[in-house]
Amino acid sequence: MCVFCEIINGNIPSQCLYEDEYVYAFRDINPQAPVHFLVIPKQHIESAGKITAENSDLVAKCFEVIPKLAAEQGLSNGYRIISNCGPDAGQSVEHLHFHVLGGKSMGEKLV
């Protein structure tokens, strides 16, 4: 089972920010910004490259949660959403996830 599935199942601790039947969100253990959390579908989807008509509703649910959490975390001046797809992009966990970063000006650079 993947690390994120283990987190969802409660077998690996996390700092949960949000959970419902479809989505789980938690703080990143290696934050790259003052605010850095992950939003993931509870159903295992390997990456953005595996999104289909059958599972895209879960992605929509993730994107419904992101602005709510961003507001709760005080990201009123904006935030960045990143999803790496595959090893060349730096995807280290093969479970679709969205990094949400903010709390500082990040400029126009990618990272």
C-alpha cells in the first residue's frame, strides 16, 4: 500500500486539516513555504496521468476543498497549487496529490 493510503487509513500519523468521505488534507512534513499542505483523493489514483472520466469527480472534490482550506490557513493574498506527474516531474509518492503553498510572495518563478 502507498504512503498516502497508509496516512488515510491512520496507519501513519499526519497533521490532518480536513477529511470527508472523498478527500484528505494534511500538512506537508517538509514544508517549502510558511503554509504547505497536501490535498489528496481518498481513492488511490496514481497521478494526474491516470485521471479518467470515471474518477475526475474526485479531482473536482479536491479542488472544492482547496479554497476553503486556503482561506482557513490565512492565504488571502494567494497561493500556489502544484501536482507533479511521474518521476521526471519529481513525483515521489504515486498517489495523486496537490501541494498548496502560500504565506509568502513566491513571484513568477515555478518554485
